[in-house]
Amino acid sequence: MSANSPPNDASPSDKIRILMVCLGNICRSPTAHGVLEKLIQNKGLSKFIEVDSAGTSTYHIGAHPDSRSIAAARRRGYSLEKQVARQVRASDFQEFDYVLAMDVENLQHLERAAPPGSKAKVQLLLDYSAEATESVPDPYFGAGGQGFETVLDLVEDTCRRLFEQLEDELSISEKEQ
């Protein structure tokens, strides 16, 4: 689907909604949120695809992303400054189509927290990657600046692949109307 041929009108319930999740919601998930959001905006599909991020812990609720995440993202043309950390809510499993964890530990937490009959597909973000890894490494402690660059490398590749799938979903949905 091209940016010139989105569905004619999308109600909020028609939107594809993605929630990126890590532990504290200040490094990895805001980075993935920012990368995917820019891909969506660049194609003019913000009306049809929405992305947000959250953490499984309460550590940083109300905080902006880590300054190192913001700086690394800015160098690559992404804006994270306006994001504010929040914790995953039970309602997220009904409101989002995809709840994508940055690592196995957070995936397990999400799977335990998901209410029975949840709408969301809960999985690892890197399930969409060509890389042979299952976790986006946490750069918060001891990784230095390179850790944040590594996160961006993984997330950019994976979000491009995820975005291609989302565009396909929009095309299929448009054909069904």
C-alpha cells in the first residue's frame, strides 16, 4: 500500500495499534516507539497506525527517556523528547493489537499479566527481525554510548520489517471494505 492509497476513513477502532514494552520505559521501548512512529509519519499513515510504549515496572513512571537514548536517537533523526514513561495497564491488552516486548523477561511478565481473552498479540519485537537474537539488550547499565547505538541498529531493522507487515495489513483491510 502506498501513502497515496490508505483506506478512505479510519475510526480509532480501525487503527492498528502497537505497544512497545521494556522494563522501565526509558531506553529500549521509547527508542522502538520513536523509530516506528517516524516510519509511520514518513508514509503519511498516522491516521491508520498508532504506536506507544510502556514499561513492566514502576521505576520511571512520569520520566522522559534516558538522555543517552534521546541523544542517540536524535543523531539518527528520531525524536523521543516528548515521550513520558508509563507502566503497562491491563486495558492495554484490549486496546492494542500488538504488545511487543524488548526481551524474554518482559515477554514472560506480559504473558502473565495479559487478561484471559485479550485482543493483543503478545510477542517479542525481534520476532520481526532477520537477526538471530531474541532480546534487545538493555543499554542502561554499563553499556556506554555504544549500547544505545546497538539498540538503534536492532530496532531500526526490526521496525522496518514490522512496518512492511503493517502496510500489508492495511492493504488487506482496504481490499475487504
